[in-house]
Amino acid sequence: MPPVLLSTRPLARAARCHPHYPVLDFLAPRTIPHALHQKSRIHSTPPLDALANAANPGTKPPLTPSQRDFLDSALRVNQAGELAAVLIYSAQTPPLVRSHPHLRPLMQHMYDQEAGHFRIFNSLLAKHRVRPTLMYPVWHAAATALGWGTAVMGREAAMACTEAVETEIGGHYNEQVRVLLEWADKLDGRGELGDELRALIGELRRIRDEELEHLDHAVMNDSKDARPYELLTNVIRGGCRTAIWISEKV
Amino acid sequence: MAPPAQLANCVRGTFRASSFRPTLWRQRCLYHSYEYSQPPPFPPAEAAILSSAISHVPAFGFTLDALKLGARDAGYLDVSTNLLPRGVFDLVNYHLVMQRLALKDSVQFPTEAEQGTGKKIGIGAKVRTLTLARLRANEPVIHRWQEALAIMAQPSYAPPSFAELAKLADEIWFLAGDTSVDTSWYTKRASLSAIYSATEVFMTQDTSKNFAETEQFLDARLEDVRKFGGFLGALGEWADFTGHSAVNVLRSKGLRI
């Protein structure tokens, strides 16, 4: 199907842009043919700074539905993950810092980085019209509970929670970067790799590196001394994987 | 591997194997690229037939006659309407999709620079403008629209019709400049879908000059949602504040939470 569509794209575009019946423009209500009315419009900047994009809307061949699907669920899961990370850190900080004041700068640094990631994914979702996960309020509550719970269990438990979450998240981002690099290779071969995908890959790599940095901080701060270490980390990692799977679909 | 990890892996494998997503859902959730073009909404032959058929709808309604005349105008045989397995619903769907895609070009808002120091148009006002624009796009076929609503209400066509309504609500919020990506993404689109469909039905029996009563109806519905949303927002803020204050007071008393 796709090759047929591509070769007759001009026909489809013409059919799309020129409906064969009068269209009433709300701003100037009179019945005139749509095509004529186009010329008298004041052109302006569409929302979300997409001026350049509107002037030159997508010149490369379309991404396949499975590629768009992948990008859609990838960005949705990433946003959900960063939401959880931000909430875990903000819930962990008060109990932890009360008993161990020297951890305040570290917690602040990790929180700031996660908040930055969250902002990035929020803007990507809004820009590319990806819907957020329906489980947003559930993850909100669960992440707050997880952060608070592990913090009252103690410093080592809080660090073990961070270690578990960051291990899963690091692996998850790594997988996404791998898939996107494969695409980038193929598209580059055809000369179709644009800034959009390149920028996305760059951002994901940087974010993955920062998440792994948090993992290192957690291990340096005695996460392995948590009791019960195996149970805690396996439950949290299992929970993360389940949450990732659910957010991809829902 | 420790038992909990093995269990997690096994469960994950089961989930992956039985991963089922209805086609409808898949078509809805798609990433919008700015560098890569969007595929055209209809295959070329169907687009040609449907675009000609639409021009016959004011005279013949959303019927097979309109489709056959459209096929003839486009240079196809009458029997080519068999290309459209859903018959007249495909015609209704074509109208819905094309009018939704036309919104981007038919409504333009002035930029910051063009507006100067005048009052900035709020997102609510933009949503109102876009919704009215889409409603007015029904005017050429409004006397046939009850027929279209009946076609859309059939059990096999209701799910795709709802999907189109949801896409329209998404389009309107996006063009109005909404950038929220939390739970309000869903509540905004749900409320706008309800308002739009109620106003559309009202418009089919509106006989006032230039559909003034439809505009008033829309304004009343938008006002209702604004008030209700405002109340819920205030309630949420209050609950949030009270909860945080309670926890902080207990912490200041020395309770280790």
C-alpha cells in the first residue's frame, strides 16, 4: 500500500485541500469557494512555535505506523518515568534529610536533574501530540508512596530504591537509544535522517547517562547495605517493569 | 535468578505474548512528526469518489445516490462505490475527517507581534473560535446532518464515530495552544467532545438567523464547564494544601514521618 500512496500523493493532497463545496469561514461568514478564500487570509504563527514546520510541513517520506507507534509509546513511558522519579525524590527528601542532613545537596542535585528531564518530556509530548498515560494519577500516588516508604525505612533503603529504579530506567533508555540508532542508520543510508530524530537520540543518551550517574551515587551511598536488599530491589524492579509495560499500552 | 525476578520475567513474557491492542486504539495514538510527512488520510481513488460525492450531499443527503453520482463525476463506474465497504458511513467519515483537517487552515490567530499591546487571546477564547468554525463547516449539509447522526449511531459505526470526535477535540485543543500533558489532557478532551456533540445536535434544529442560538448554546455549555472546572480546581488545591499542612505540622511536632 505505501508505495502506491507515495506515487499518488499529489492527487491525495489535491483532494484534501480543495473540497468541492463552499466552506463558511467563521471569521468572515460568507459563502465563497474555499480555494479563493485562502488568498485573503492573514497568515500567522501557529501555536507551539511550529512556524517553520507549517511553512515546510514534513517533506520526508512518512514514518511507518509501527515507527510512529514506537515513538508514541516511548515518549509516553519516558514522561511517566520522569514523573515517578520527580515524585520519588520529592517524597524521599524530607524524612531522609531530617536524619541525614549531609544528603541534602545530593538529593537536591538529583531532583533538579529529574525535574529537567520531566520538563523535556512534557514539551516533547505537547509538541508531537503524544497522549500522556491514563495511569498518571495512579503513578503519582504510587511513586509518592514508594519514595516516602523507602525513606522512612532508612537511608540505605532509600538508596536501594534509587538504585533499583535507576537500573531499570537506565536499561529502558538504553533499549530505546539502540532502536533509534538502528532507524537512524537506515534513514541516513537513504538520506532521510533529520534533526528531529537526531535531537531525540542525543537527548535520550544524555538523560540515560544522568540516570546512570544517579545509580552510581546511590551505590556510593551504601545502597547495597539495605536490609532486605534482594527483596526490596527485586520488588521495586518488578514494579518498574510492570509500570513501563502498562504505560506503553495505556 | 532469584524467584521474584524469575516470576517477574515469566509474567512479563506472558504479557508480551498476549499483547493485544485494538486497531482503533492504535490509529488514535500516533506520534506527529514535523519533518516526516503525514500519510494522506484516504487512498487516492476513494478520495476522488468521496470528494465528488460530498458536493451532492446537500441535494441528495448522505445516501448511496450521492455516492453513485460522485463516482460518476470522478470518472468511475457506479459500481465503484463497492470500494467503500462501509457505504454511506464512509461519506460521513470523509466529511468529518476533511473538516477536522481543514481547521488548521481555516482559522488563524494573530501572533504576538501582530496583536501588539492589545489583550492576548486566551486559550478558552481560541477553543470557542475553533469549535464555532468547525460547527459552521457543517452549515452546507446541516439540513442532512440528522441523517448523518443516525448513520453514525449505528452500532458498528459508533466506535469509529467516537474516535473521530476524540480526534476533533484533540485537534481543537492543539490548535488553541494547549500544552498540558497530565490528567487534564483527558478531562479537557472529554468535556470538549461532550460540548461539541451536544452543540452539533442542537444546531440541526436551530432555525435562528446565522445560527445565533447555537452560538449562545455553545457559550452556555462552555461557561458551565468553566464554572465546574473552576470549582474542582479550587477543591483540589484546598485538599492538597490541607494535606501538606497537616503532614508538616505533625513533622514539626517531632513525628517521624
